[in-house]
Amino acid sequence: MCLAIPGKVVEIYSNEGLQMARVRFGGVTREACLDYVPETQLGDYVLVHVGFAISRVDEEEARRTYEALAELDQLGELEAPEVGEGSRSGS
């Protein structure tokens, strides 16, 4: 099952014309495209599905969603290593 996971935007940058972000999910940071939610600001919470931020949510909603996903044991994919600074190009 594919789910959208809430995370906090910790960096916003452009990569080859796309608005991108580093999004923190608990202790894991991943890249996400912000083109579907261009109004996103640093510190906002977004729902990320397959590398795309698909909507913004408030901090309380992000917390509740994350807790529910943890209870359902649906956060396993976030155990992969963090995105490193060297993984971006064009920033």
C-alpha cells in the first residue's frame, strides 16, 4: 500500500527548474518535489507521496497522521539512509 507521509520542510531549493525541498520525517530526511504545492514555505508540513508533496497540513494534523501510520506499522520505508548534501545537483 502506498501512503502519503507527513514531514516538515527544512530546506527549499530549485533543481533543473523544479521547486524541491528536503523534508524531515522524524529522524529521516528525504527530497520531495514542491511543484504541486508551490505556496509551501520553510517550516511548513506537507504530505509526501512517491517523492511529491501533494498537500500542506498543519503541525497537529501531521503529528496525528504520523502516529496513526506508526501504529499501522506503515513507516518502514523511512528507515533508509538520509538524503546527503552531495545527492543534489544544480543547487
